[in-house]
Amino acid sequence: MGIEVKYPFLFLFLIPAVIMVFLFIRNHRGKGNEKFWIASLRLVIFSLLIFALTVPQVLLPVKGQTVVYLADRSASIGSNDEALAWIENSASKRKSEDQFAVAAFGKNVVLEQNLGRNREAITEFNGKADDSQSNLEAGLQFAASLIPRDSSGRIVLMTDGNETAGKSLEAASVLKNRNIEIDHVPLRTAAGDDVSISELKMPPSLYLGEEAPITIEVTSNIAKEADIRLSVNHKEVLKESVQVNEGKNVYTFTHKADTAGLTVYKAEIAADQDTFSENNTLHSVVNVKGTPKVLIVQGKDAGDIANLLKGSGLETDTVLPEKLPTVLSGYLQYQSIIFNNVPATVISEHQMTLMEKAVKEFGTGFIMFGGEESFGLGGYFKTPIEKLLPVDMDIKGKKEMPSLGLVLVMDRSGSMAGNKIELAKEAAVRSVELLREEDTLGFIAFDDRPWEILETEPLKDKKKAIEKIRSITPGGGTEIFTSLEQAYSELEELQLQRKHIILLTDGQSATNGDYELLIEDGKEKNITLSTVALGQDADRGLLEDLAGMGSGRFYDVTDSSIIPSILSRETVMATRTYIEDNPFFPSVQPYPDWSSLFEKGVPEMNAYIAAAAKPRAQVPLLSEIEDPVLAEWQYGMGRAAAFTSDSSGKWSGDWARWEKWPSFINQLVTKTLPQYESEPYRVAVENKDGNTVLSLESAASRSLPIEASIVSETGDQIEANIRLTAPGKYEAAMPESAGMYFLNIKQTDQNGNIQVHQTGFTIPYSEEYLQKGTNKEHLETLSKMTGGKELESGEEAFRPLKKPASTKQPISEWLLLAAFLIFFSEIALRRFGLTAIAAGILKKNRNKKEKPEAPIKIQNLKASREKKSPSVQMPDKLQGGTTVKETPEKTKEKKKTNRPKPPAESSPKEREERMKRLLDAKNRKK
């Protein structure tokens, strides 16, 4: 047991307290030792109050030990059960009052067993620890949080000591202040042969046609044969078998840069019985300067734009929409992207998002040409592609449209649960937003029976309709015919120009009805039907037949993210009024860069898709009704354009036969090409104190503010705060996730000129996947800092701590209570004096020793006055039967007292009342 005070400096107040007491003794004129007694009491009071102000706490020892086992579950340890066996053996040797907990760590920390007594240790790890890093700091902090805050304890750290994240030495210094000891148990690292690529060196920039020197460094813990592969933009360009020796191996290759733009080089190594596959790949991003490259996405019945660009000096790659890249680097190698009559229903939401990032963040150009499967007719309403284009797909209010009745029949069976039904609801919401308030809408959700979500009637309250659609939840089985029959019955009697049903399901109907008769009857009432088969389990044969019989379209969907595009396209197609097919001569607006092309006149155009120009868009070409034919604008770092007619001549008419048509296409593409600064920054990725840091250095040592955008290979935006650390030098903290990232830098000089630079960099795999062995030095340092050691046996984990654990009990309140009690005693001493208090105490003791006389009952008032005995008896009824006792001393005092006798003429009642008052006064004195 001990005492601990929180504010010991407050004891200095004892000095003035002693001085005050001394002055009191010297100046007080009390009698005898009375002033010394008062002075002593005051000194005690002052001492108690000052002691209470220091916040004292009594340290009470805690029985038993508190131990937290902290086990490493990172990749360098692998599926090693050594830690579990050690914990089980150690916990079995604890005493009954000992308590323990078990935690595991990798990149994160998980609690495997909470702190407690009299329990068996776990036999397996159940928590999900990320094995890509070894964060000792996070593990130690979490383990310390399990130990009671004002108590000491012990952490048994079981690891190989290789720290790849965090700062464990800083965490250990904090634990030392809390009297928490760190003992360690070294664990063996994952054993096995391992070959890894430790470095890939490439020049940061190249010129088209330049021979690029490539250096690949390979590290191995064994001599063996391996294959090295090199890929450029995901195309393999080199494969070679090499003999890898133990230690570091350096291999040099060359490759001719044959494509312009951001080029991704990937080096891979493959060997038999390799322990870690994570360390077999590294990337490097190179900016190849040369002829701009354009990606043409070709739809059906579209013109040959690649042929029109042959004489422009631009390189082109033509792909089908189904073959579009699924990673950001697949788009950044191109300076512009052209969509030529491409429907949104074959492009995933993720691919659209990647293209939107490429345009906005990295300055890639984008052009959309019209056609029957483009713009609103293609289903681009509220997609990332519509966001980057200078036109809106929704044209409601522009002109009179035919009256429309639309019924959505959507599967809500159990198989639709999760992302499927959420996307289906989002698709239905987009359809609602595309409709006018005078349009008729119905919504039927079905499982084993139909559920009418929206009654088929004019759409008066869109907000309410959307709320009802979003409230749909998954249900039971699948039964299609009854719901489809109800949809037909609700539309057939309505007097509308267009009546359309969209059926969406991912399953097979539990029953079959006469679909052919139902659809034929509906066609007589001008009702059409389109179907959407979602997933592998859908009855594709049935749905395709239904769409064919219903004069609609069938969509076979494997990626549920395109459902919204399908339903928005179907909603637009149902009106068929987005196509303006009256031949006309577009009007040329006064934009100098376009006017020169039309000096000899403007060709006639047959048709275009109606769209609405966005507020900031420039519209060089307008139709007769002032719809945009050509619109362009700046979107983020890139430039986008929309040509609402087609490129084949079917819609564009005389434009496709116009002598300046190739020049028009070439100028349109050239205007979207980005303008980049030539290598103004040197980019490097470093590891500082366990954190990944991106370093930028200006080649011209300029310290102007910059704007940087960082996007991962999958298109995720990375939040990075670029800060200036030195003249011309910048830094940004990066996530620890390994992978390839793309960087776009925008800098504005004093004159307002904007310079843009784009490049890429890679964060290599974690050092966790390197064979390093056990780092005993680091473990010993951690233990010595906190007074711990390496444990040889499990029993040592519960040995007594160097600074035993204790609990703290504050005693300030008790000290204050004692001070107040003594304070009142001091007041009594000053009021009555030491002699009076001592006499009172002696008198009280003497009275206790004298034997009291027997009580006498009072009989009547007259007898009590005439009788000479030391006690008087009075009637019981005066005191309610109580007995009054008078001592001899009191009797003598009565004799000496000359009290007036009551008048003789007083009545018995008056005498009785007077006697009561006398007795009451007598009892109060007692």
C-alpha cells in the first residue's frame, strides 16, 4: 500500500500555513496551554485541506496479473500455429486470480478473446486480420487499451519483429509511462522458396520509336529457374527463361516505344513452388510522346471514322463496345475517345465511370456521334457519359410528344435481393424522371403473385411515385404470367397513342399461361412488350420469344449495372419522338474556329437526335428549331463534344458526301486532344516512417500552388493533400494499398497561364511479402524500453511485475470531512475554553458514577410542595403516565428558590395547567 498525490507542488501552501499559526501563538493572550491547543488544531486543519487539494490516492495492490497475448497474423508468419500452442500452454499455468486476453494483428487488430479469469484459451484464430502489413504500433496500442487504465500489466508480443507499418517504438514509450511491460516471443517466419521482383526501372518519359532500356531486379532465397514476362498496356511483348541465383539478380532488356500516351509496363516473374505470389509483379508508367492516339468505339450501322482520320496523322484503334477496357490505364493511353452510335446498354456503369474520370481528371477528349442507339435513344440518361457531354438527354417541354402509357413489371423474388433489386429500383426511378406528368405510369412487382405498387394512371406526383418504388423489398418465388396479364389488362382500355410494357426478371416462371394469346390481344390494342433477362438463371428463351411476339426488344443482361440504361432507353424508345427527321440546313453560329469551314455553304442534313444544350456549352451548329447539332465544352481537364447526327450519311445526308467532311471530323477530334507540359515534375514514391509518401519536384524549381488529382487503376478518386515542403518540392500522403495510380497536375502561373502534366506511378507490394527472417534486435529494443524480456516458458508470462499492479482510491473527501470536524472542535475550544470543556467532561464522568434514586410518581400538586423528601410524586395523568425523577441536588435548589405559591383561590384546573408548564420547563433544562 502507498499514497500517490496528483499535484505535489501544492504542499508549498504549508509554508504560509505554518507562518500564520506561529503568528497566532505569538499574538494570542489566552490562558495556560489553551492557545497551543488552538494553534495545533488550526495547523492540523490547514494540513488536511492542503493535502486534500493535492488529490491524494491510496494505492491498493491488485491480486493476480493482467496479461494480454498479442499474436502476429501477417503474411510473413503465414498459417503458423506456434503462437496458439504457446498461448494455450501459458494460460494453463496461470493462477486463479490471474486474468488474460488474446488479440491478433496484421494491418489491423482484432480481439480474439476478451479479458477475464478462469477461462480456457482459444484454440484457433477467428478474427479477420489483414495480412498485408505488420502494424506493431496498432497492435500494442490495442493491447494496452485492454489493460485497466490506472493499472499496470504485461503484453506478450508474439511476432517475427518485422514492422512494415506504424512506429512501435513510440508506442512502447507510452506504455513505459503506464508501467506496462512488453515481453516477446520470437516467431519463425513463413518458410519456403520465394522469388520476387524487387525493382523495375524505366525512364519517366520516352519518344515514339525510342528504344527503352528496362532493368528488372529479382531477389530470391534459392537458386532456381524462372520465367520473366514483360507486358506493355496489358499486351505481352517479351518472355524469357532465366536462371535465378540466391540473392539479388539484375536483368536488362530493351523495348521500342511504339504507342503514344501514358504507357503501362508490367514485369512479372513465375517460378515453381513460390511462397508469395504478391511479390511477383511490378508496374511502371511511362509518358510516351508522339503521334496522338484515338480510341474509336464502333456501334452498328455506323460510319467509318477511322478511315476519315487516316490523313490526319492520328493513330486510331477501333473496338466494339463489348471489348472496352475495364481499367483506367486502358483509356489513358489514348488522347481522345469517340463513341460512334454506341448504346449504353452494352457498357457497364464502371466502364462509363472510368471514361468520365479520364476526361475530367486527365484531360482525355471525348466525342459522341448520333444514331439510333446514341444519346437519349441509347439509354445515356443520368449516366456518367451524360455527365461529361455538353448536352442533356431529357428534352421534355421542348415540343409536343405523343401520349404514353408505360407499365413496369419487375421481379421482386428472393433471388433479386441485394444489388440486383437496388439497381432495378434505380432504373425504374430514372424512367419516372423521364416521363411527363401527363404520361400514364403503372408499376407491378411480382414474386409468387402480383403486387401493384403504382396504379396505372397519369403520373401526377413523381416524388410520391419514386418513394413507393424505392420502398420495394424482396419477396418469395417467381410467377410471371399473372403479373403480365394484369399489366395488359390495365393498358388495353386506355386511350393513348403509345402503350408499352417492360418486363424484368432473373428467374423462371413457376407456371405457364397462354402468352401468345395474351400478347396478340395486346397488339390489337397497340400494346408493345420489351423484356430484360437478368443473370444466368433467367428463362432467356421465354423472354426472347415474348419480346419478339410483343414487337419490342430483348436484353440479355449479365452485368446488372446496365439495368438503368436499359429502362431509360426503353422509356425514350416508347415515345419515338427524340428523332427529328425533317431535312434541314443547320445554322452556323459565329465561332471563328468553325466558320471558315462553311464559307461555301452548309450541306443539308436529314435527321438528328433531339437533345438540350447545357448552360456552359458552346453550340456552333443549331437546327431549325434551335436544337444543338454540334455542341462542345470544357469538362474538368478534358474537352468533350456532341454531334447529334450520325457519321454514316443515313442521318447526316449530304454532310457525308461533303468535300470538307474529313476536315470537319479531323478538326472536331483535334479540338478534343489535350495539351500537356513536357515533364515539368519529377515524381517519386518513398516510404517515410512506415508511411507511403508521394514526392513531386519541379524541374524549374517553381513554388506556385498546384492542383493534383490522383486516381487508382480501378477509377477510385484518392484524397491527397499536396503540400509545399521546400522551394519547388511537394509531398502528399498516400494510401498503403499497392497498385498503380495516375497523377494529373495543374499549375497556374502569375499570368494566369495553365500548365497541365499527367503521369503515373506505382506503390509497390508490401515488404511483408519479402523473406527477412526474425528481427530479434527490434523485439529486444521494445522489451528493454518497458522492462520486459524474451520469454523462455509460458509460466513466465504471469511472473510478478517490476512495478506491481495497483488500483487507486481517492481520499480527498475523507480529508475534507476530517478537517471540518476538527474545525468545529476548534470553534468549541475558543468559545468555552479548555478549562470549561475539561470541567464539563469531569462532571459528566462523576454523574455517571453516582447511583440514581428510584423514580417517584407525582400524586398531586399540593403534596409535592409540602413534602420534604428529595423526590415528589405527581398524578400520572399530568404526564401521561410518565415518571419524573428529581435528584437530591435539584431538591436542595428548590428549597433555596423563593417561588410564589399559587393563589388560594386558584381552581384545580388552573393549578394543573401551571404545573404542566413548570414540568415542561424542567424537562427542557434536562
